[in-house]
Amino acid sequence: MNARLDHRNPLVFDTHELGRRPGALQKLTRSVPAPKDLGIAGVIGAPEGAPVELNLRLESVMEGVLVTGTARASAEGECVRCLEPLRHEVAADFQEMFSYHDADDRGRTRAEPDDDAEDDEDRLFIEDGLFDLEPVLRDAVVLALPMQPVCRETCAGLCSECGIRLDENPDHHHDAVDIRWAALQGLAETVKDGEKDNMGGAEAGVDEKQEK
């Protein structure tokens, strides 16, 4: 069961005007501030307080109120390839049933007590004629956002060697060196240095003989 709802919360909606007559409809348009952490944590999301445009259709049914709608917002994050800031316009569609607590008394077959308790954990309810759209909004926005946002599909990302942005330096590259050949090259240089030392010693011996 939900906690008591605050009608001053912009994501809490009043169904008293709609009534409980099945088939009654109500359409609402509302701009609300984005709640905290609306999006994918650490990846992309709507900044807290940013406007979220809601277009809702409320339909009264036997069990409660069926809410269908779309939320539009501007999300911010960073490109997973080049790490540059980006902005993504998101449109999230959703549909959710908000049930009356006495819905089973209004025509539905009542479940067994244990089953009813389990079902209640997954259901959203209308409290004193009010319902809270926030959990539905959060789920819808997360599903509509990209898990790996990019600034553009053709983003080349960063150089794995030095981290330079490749889109700004299309000709950037590093000469690839096979570490196995590098080791052999180092060994060859060592041998050459040794040969030079030996030659220097031999020349010194020859000079000494000539002096004698």
C-alpha cells in the first residue's frame, strides 16, 4: 500500500473530477519539474528541476483508473566514445493501471488472501482519489534512454594510446611496434655496442705493439 500522497506534489494527480463511472475520460497536459535522479545513474538523465512535458489520458474502468501518456524531456550525459557532453531529447510512452483498494467489491473475482497480498506488491493504488505518477515516469524514461549514449553515430572516439579526440584529428596515428621485434632490436643494439667496445680494445692493443 502506498503512503499517504501529497496533492501539492506535481506528479500526484487527482481523480475526483474523473469520477468512478466506467468509461469516463479525462485528458491532461502538465509541465512538471524532473524529480531527482530521473534517468540512468552515472550515464544520462534529465537534470533535477528540468521541465518534463506530460500528456495524459485518464480512463475510468471497473478496477480503477487506466493512465496512458507520453513524457518528453531533455536528458544530459556524456558520449561513451569521446566523453564529450551531450543532450538527448527523450519521449517516453507508458500505460499503467492504478487500482482502487475496493476493486474486488466492484465486480472482479476476489483472489485468495495470500495471492492478493502478493499481487498488491506489484500494483499501484489510488489513495483518497489521488495517484502518484513518479514510479511509472521513472520506469518509462529509463527504458526510453540509450544505455550507451553517443554524441553522434559516427563519433570516432578517443585514441587508445594518448586519448586525443579522433574526430578533431582524423590523420592522427601511432606507429605500431611489435613488442617482440622491439625486444630483438634492443638485443641487437646491445650486441653492436659490445662489438664496438671489443674493436676499441683491439685497436688499442695494436697501437701499443706499434709503439714498441
